[in-house]
Amino acid sequence: MFHFKWKKIGAITGLSLALIAAGCGQQEDNSGGGDDQSDSSANISEEVDHTITGIEPGAGIAQATDNAVEEYENLAGWEHEKSSTAAMLTALGDAIDKEEPIVVTGWSPHYMFAKWDLKYLEDPNGVYGDVEKIITIARQGLKEDMPEAYTILDNFHWEPEDMESVMLDAQEMEFEEAAQKWVDDNQDVVDEWTEGVEPVDGKSIELVLTPWDTERSSANVAKIVLEQQGYDVTLTPVDPSVVFEAIAAGDADASLAPWMPATHGAFYEKHEGEFEDLGENLTGAKIGLVVPSYMDIDSIEDLEPAE
Ligand code: PBE
């Protein structure tokens, strides 16, 4: 935390200098109608101190962003500053309050798009993929050991709006309560997932998830549905790499957390053949570089190198 604040002070100092420099430039350039200059992509890149405000280092989007900095020649000399989702959202909110530029790693579904007017930067190299699916994976042997749970997990499919409604309610209540509310309101959907499945008597099952609101939503809904069926459910939040490791090793039973193909594709490939892929549980997710809509750039390629 301390480290992050310190970095932020550095960024603010850099920004003030950039603004002073821009002001000087405008005075010298009075004849040329230099008003647009403060919005130019070179200035945007300087004003953000050639820094992408990222999230937790273990996130798939963090790996993708390191790849983007490597791959895009125009991101030469850029820093990808990793901290936490909460710190990224605070920095984004602060920048928007002051109408300052900022480049963050963002994803949907997420309330950031409802709360603020934001846009994804185009990604001509396709580093962040296009549409992402969220898939369900299970340890080998789960189908034989717990066929009832396997069937329910295999049937689990919902829409981004469903996930968003749990995430929105969870702003004001615990995820358990928000998930229960969704289950109560959508018992017809849940009935389809559990149709023909026999009840069980207190068998234990462990689901691993990643520590973001999207996955807290799906895991808590799955927990309630499996508990209705008679299971005793444990939810364990871990890093994305550990989701795959735990399922591949048989230490956990299943997960509804992997984002594919771009976000967690590297982990998937590393463990391919050591787990079962039960297919998507949601489609229409996305990751990428996100900026406030007032910023006058549209593509990652509009950013300028640091050197
Ligand atoms: N996320 C949310 C995660 C997956 C879910 C996009 C921040 C990640 O990048 O690993």
C-alpha cells in the first residue's frame, strides 16, 4: 500500500510538470492555435507518465498487459504498475473527478462501466482477445465421484445481466445474500440446471474461484444451488494460476472462474489434459485497456513511446 501511494505521488509530480510544460509550449505556439495540443496523444502519454494503472500481479489481465507492453512498439518505455483492483478503481475515480487522463486495465462485466463513461482502447494486435467466455472446469474423476454435482456444474449457464445483478446487489449486501436473491428470483433457471438430479446427503465439495466480483458471484450462486441439492460446499479464493493447479492436482473439485481464451489461456494450455472442460458458463466478457471517454484517443496505437 505504502509503495503504491509513493508511486502515486511520483505520478502526480510528473503530471504537474507535464502540465507546466504544456502551458509553456502553448505560449510559444500562440500563432498556431495550439489549443488542441493539451489533448494530443503525446501529451496524454506524458500526462499519465507512460504508466498503465494495473491490478493484482496474478491476474490474467496483468499478464496480458505485460505482453501488450512488449508487443506494441509504441508502448516502449511504458510502465505497467500493478497493485490491486481497489487501488486501480480509486485511481480511476480520482482521475475522473479531475478530468485527468488515465489508462487502466479494465474488464466487463464490471460496475466501472455503469458508474463512469469509459471506453476500451482498440487492440489491433489482439493481445486482449475479442469476446471472452467464462468456463467451468472440473478435476478428473468428478463425474464418477459426484455425478449429481457434475451435472449441475455442467448445466450452469447464465447471462452477463444475471452476473451483473448479483454484482450490483453485492455493493450493498454480502455476496451470499446477493446470490441468494438471484436464486430466489430465478428459480426457473436453477430448476433447469437441477432437473432430474437426485438429492445427495451432505457430501463435501470444494470450488476454487478467483478473488474478483465476477467470480464471487458465480461461485456463490453455484454454492447455493449445490447446497439446495444437499452438498456441503467450500469456496476457496486463489490466484488464477492456482485455480488450474488445484483442479489439475485434484486438490479442488471444480471452478467456474477461468476466462478464455485470452485471459487465462496460458494456464489452460499448461494444464491441458489434466482437467475436464465443461464448457462456457457465460459468454460476452471482455478485458483490455480502458480510458475515460473524454480522452481523445481510441486505440492502444495512439499512445506514444516514452523515449
Ligand atoms: N479479471 C476478472 C480476472 C479474471 C476475472 C479479468 C480481473 C483476471 O484478469 O484474471
